[in-house]
Amino acid sequence: MTDHNSAGGRAETQPLVSVVIPTFNRAHILEEAVNSVIAQDYLHWELHIVDDGSTDGTRELVEQFRGDERIHYHWQENAGQATARNHGVSQARGDYIAFLDSDDRWLPHKLRVQVQCLVEDPQIDVIYGDVERIDADGNRLPDRPTLPRYSGTVWRQLLVDNFIPLITSMVRSETIKQAGGLDTSFRCADDYNLWLRLSATAVFKHLPDVVAQYRVEGDRISNNLDGRYESNLRSVQGFIEANPNLVSKQIERETYARIYQFYAYGYALRGEFWKSVGLASQALGKAPFAPKNWKILLAVLARPVRQLA
């Protein structure tokens, strides 16, 4: 393992994949993520572990990997996961970049199958796959319905929802670096913002294959309803403003209506009645003739009645 900015690596004829793992106080679980990279049956990779100011002995844990020159450790003052990911990207020497969160795991074939696709089709900018859920102890959870996945030019579908799991993705290095990396003003949903920004010009490819395991825990950033709402709304606003010739007024109205629909129901489930009613009303204002908007409004209005019954 090398510390900070040491190059490391090895001479290979295969493309080099740079893996970025941001981490913050995950010493109890980080080892599983790192071992899932080491277990890859594609060997030409480098790993950048970016410690976002941990205070739990993360540095000492990573010491056990010092004998592997492919593994690099970087420490930074706590600045958030987007900054940590960008730190890793800035150190990356690879042709391709792949992201893994410190509490998740890859399956052993992940890098091999995705590198093969990118090598065979130079038109693809981003390739991604599917995940299976695991619990805090690493046991597989029952499958549940997933969002539809799309390939090609996907900005229209991304405006509906983020269907690209970051931990399953691999991106050409020049693609993400030309885009300026991730937006560090986002404390969560920075991956959705990245995909939207790339989608205006990039070609995406969904490979229907489970390549990663996503750990379901109560303290994950993705469980932050307020943060996700604000981040997703800001990402969509930014995309629409940056691509006025791409997004029609009708698509714009439908997009905002769907965001308000989704979070109106989310806040209703959380018991925040007035916020859910306000968002449902905004959805109706954007698309007053859409039956689903009326159904959402009636559903959130009915929740207090059901709770009192």
C-alpha cells in the first residue's frame, strides 16, 4: 500500500481501472469493501481509499494492506463524500474509474465484464449494472422491484428518477474529468447530479448483471429524505437551465410534477402532513390534468383521517 500521492501500480497491457472508495468512520466495515476489490478476477486495477477525516482508526485498519502496491490511502479534512470522491478521481491514473462505497461490496466479476464492454464499444461512456441488497451483517435480503434501467441517451429517463447505482458503474476517465468531477456543493445525491450532467452528451450502457451488494443500514446518507429532496430538485433545475434547447416546457412541467409527487408521498409516510399537502398541490399545479396528481393529493389528505381512525 502507498500513502498519499504515491503512484504504485504495475505494467500491464490491459486497461487500468482506478477504484475510488470514500470513507468516513467506517473502520468496522471498510475491510469488506477493500477485500471485494482485491477478490476481483480482473487484476489490473488501482484502489484509492479516501479517508474523509475519520476518527475511528480507519488509517490503522488500512495499514494491513500496505503490502499491496495497488492500494493507496489518502486522508483529508472532513468535507463530504463528493469532495472525497473527487480527491480519488484526481489521483486516478486509470483508463476507467469505478466507485465503491465503504459499506458495500462488489462481486468478483464486476471489473472484468465491464472493462470488456468498454473495450469492445468505444462509444460507451458509462456502463452500469444491478445490485442485490444485504443487511448489516452481510446477509442477502429478499429481492424487491427495481427501477427500469436504460441504455443510450438517457437524460429523459434520468429526469424521472436516478436508476443508475453508483457502486455498479464504470466511467471513462476522460468523461468524468472533462465534466469536472462531482459537484462538491451536494452533501448527498451527488451521483444523481453527476449522471444528469453527463447525460446531456454521454452514452450509457446497462449491463443486466448483478455486480454489487448494497448494504441497507439506517444511517446511510441515502435515507435522508430532506437532503435527497433538496439535492434532486436542485440537480433537475440545474440540468433544465443548462439545456434549454433539450428540455421542452412540457417535459419540464412533467418532471417537476413527478418530483413533487414522489416526495409528497414520502413526507406523508413520515407524518409531515402540511409539507406533503404542499408538495402534492405543487404537483397538481404543474400538471392539473394528470390523474395521478389528484390521486396523490387525495391520498395525503386522507392519511390523517386513517391515523385518527
